[in-house]
Amino acid sequence: MQTELGMRRTGTIFSRIIAGQIPGTFVHRDETCVVFMSINPLAPGHALVVPIAEIDHWIDLPDTVAAHLFVVAQRIGKAQQRAFTCDKVGLIIAGYEVPHTHLHVIPTTNMSQLNFANAASSVTRDDLEATAEAIREALDDEA
């Protein structure tokens, strides 16, 4: 399958979530990227901004896609600040967990929440949906 950027999809778990083959709890979708909730959140409201094009390393993103991801991440971060009690919204690009670029956008109250060793090992579908709904409502408030 070809993406609009001409990149060949190899079927990462994120591509399968984007295609609807695996459930995902989405808060945003456009022609360039999606945002869905992390199933191993570092904090309640932890969301992933993922390009539709399956590109492993963020430094290989076309400039327009990279810029778009950061604009969307900023919008999601502002919604998270409205939706959750947090001091700051952290942004992490690690790239080791899944070979498909993704930006972790995490509402935080302290620096220790940005440690992947502290990720929740499991979260319920209801918890994901509740945090996603809070973000969606905050996004709607923005409009």
C-alpha cells in the first residue's frame, strides 16, 4: 500500500491502528497524521501524534510533515492543559518502541513523569476513552 507521500507501508502496529485493523482511541485525524491515546501512558492523557506515512526516524520526515506534527502536538498539548491538572506538557520523540515516528505528548506535574520506566503496564479501554473524551472536549472548546 502506498501513502500520499509515496512511502511504502510495512505494517507497523501504528499503521495497523491507523488502518483500523487494531483498536485505537483517537482524538484527532487529518490527511497527514493521527493522534491516539497511549496504551502504556506515562501520565493520564498521554497521547501519541503519529504521521500516517510510515517513516521510522523523525529526522527523515519531509519538512512539511515534521512541521505539521509539531503544530498538531502543540494543539493537543494546549487541550491537555485545559483538560487535566498539569504544570507542563512534555514532548518526547524517542523512536525505539515502534519503528514509526511518533511524538509523545504528556501532561505532567513533575519531571519524573517523563521516564518510560514509569509507564503504566496496562490501562482499561474505559480509562483511555475517558481521557480521550476530555481532550476532545478541550479541543472543541478551542474552536
